[in-house]
Amino acid sequence: MKILFLSAWFPSPADNGSKIRIYHLLRVLAQRHETTLLSFFDSSETIEPNCLAAYCRVAGIVPINKFQSRRWKAILGFFNSTPRSIVDTYSSEMDRLVRRELDSDQYDVLIASEISTVAYVPIHTRIPAIFEEVETSMIRDGAVRASDRLSRLRRALTWYKTKRYLARQLNRFVACTVVSPQERQHLREVAPNFDRVEIIPNGAEIEWMNPIASTPHRNELIFTGALTYSANYDAMRYFLTDILPRIKSAVPDVSLKITGRTEGVTIDQLPNFASVNWTGYLTDVRLAVAEAWACIVPLRLGGGTRLKILEAMALGTPVITTSKGAEGLEVVHGRDLLIADSPIEFAEQTVCLLRDPALRAQLADHGRQLVRSKYNWQSIGEKFNQFIESVADSKNSSL
């Protein structure tokens, strides 16, 4: 089949969760289909379109219009039923590229990845369109967890607009994917009559994540993730403020390594510890993760499933996380990883793991086996390919 794939992120380098997912979906699609990519990209990054030549034809890239809340389009968005971030960032150039491709070639399927690309799918397109990765948890959770009355009001309005926008936009699609049962349930609340929903989870590249020959550093923790993502920033603020001091009282020489971008983030407003090492962005985090005694993922916000958890488990590094962090993963507390939802419990679980090499070995072994059996990108990709083909076949049979 010939597939037109619209992406909110240029997936190389694959250095965040969204890019990693898109990169691997393109890679598995290439095994059976011919894919053309139209993508947004961050103009602050250096990209090389030809780096994806083995997986797809890059027909066009468009700079991301980053949301600016004080821009006139964003201000006018307050009076629009569409979320103002979408109003403000809309790209007429991407709209033109999509229409050009659909007019100039015979595509069998159109895939729009993430909510920021769906507006570029023509309402009456002749080919089946699939909305890839419908994710609502981040906005939904924000409306629930807002700390003050004004924030609650603004976030509730954003969630209301987003629900209405999604319900309208789904009319453009014959099917969609989500990454977890929780996301599927949230989608049913938004569009109860939309039936063609497939769970395509996130995964890990097992071959690339083969255990690295290294000795784990006793009492060293790691958190992998850009603090430019608000859910990650909240997780680190929570951990450094409420959890790490409790751990240090029991294990004074505990250390924490935080990887990921921090540009534009006020990390100086976070608690400062000499034992915390801010590495900045690492092009390859495998060795850093493999050398850590444990990976902490104290998330309280966000949606989808956590690639950082799957990658740590694939590398044989045990994970301590929250119920929110483990959401969507078929894991068992105490067997595959550790789950703790209060600061006291999180600290206790971490101290227990730091003091128990046998527990670490057990969690590392079970976590690695789980990723290999259920969260291998190759098997996930096979499921994705079958879903895409079934959507195309059912559309053709109805003509």
C-alpha cells in the first residue's frame, strides 16, 4: 500500500517519547508498505531529511509554530470553540503540502499522528484516514489537578474545548489508535459512538537495548526525560521536594542523575542538592541507565505509556514509579517494578531497593522478560501493520 503519514515531530533524532514512537512506526510500516512523510520540525534543531530514506520518502517539512499565549491568534482563540493552542499554531503551509500530495498521488491510507495534525486531514478525503495516538490524559489530568481557582477554570475550559474539538475532528477518520486501555476509556467518554479504536502500545527496541556490560553503581538513581515537558518537571519538583530528603535520611550517600533537556526551564527554582547531577541532553542514555541502581519515574501527570520505563526495564535497570507512571502497562508491583503513590511510600520503596541486591536482580530479570514478551517494537509493529491493512480492506470493500 501507499501511505501518507502526517507527523507532529520530525522523528530523527528520536530523542523524546513522541519521536521514538513515530520513528518505530515508520520503520515497521516500511517492511510492507511505501510511506510518504509530511512532518513538522523544531527549527532550533539540525535535521537531515535523508536520514529516514530507508523507511520513507520525506515529501515536506514545516517549522513548528510554537504556541505563544500572547500572540494575537492565541488571544482570539479565547473566543473560538477550538483550543487556542491549535488556533495559534495552525500552519497554512502544512495544509497546502497535504492537499498537494493527495492531489498528485494515489494513496491508500492517510495516517495523522497526534492531535496537532488532524486539522490538515480534508473532511471529505477519498481515502481512509487513521488518527494515530489519540491522547487526552495530560489535558484531562490538568483540569483535575489545578492548584488554584483561576487555574482550574482555565484548565477546565481547555479540557471542555478539547473534548468538543476531538469529537468534531473524529468525523474525518474511520479509525484511530491509542496506547493504553485508559486512553481508550477516555476516548469513549469524548466520543462514545466512535467504535474503531485499536490499542497500539509503546515499546522498546530490544536489539538496541540489549543489556550493556556494566556494573551498577550502588545508591545511584536516574531520571531520564526532558524537563521542558511539564509532566517531567512536575515529577522532579515532587521528587526533589518531598521524596529525596526522606531517602537521604536513610541512605545519606544516595545520588541522582537527571538527564534530558532543560533549556528555558527554571531548574534553579527546584531544591538544590550536591548529590544531584544535571547531565543535560545525552545523545545515548543507555550506559547512564545501565549503570544506575534504579530508575525513578515519579510522574503525577501525563498520558500514554512511559517509554522511559520500558527502556530502563529492557536495559535491566529496575524502576520505581507511581500508579500514573505505570498506567497502561501490564506490570505487577513487586515482580516487574515497584509502585508507590505517596512521598513516604516512594521513599520507603526506594530505600528498600537500594539496600537489597537480590530484589534488584529479581526486578531486573522480570522487567527485561516482560519488555521482550509484550513491548517489543517488532511485534507491536506487526499489530500496527495488520490494523492499517484491515482498515484499508474494510474501506475498499464498502465502496
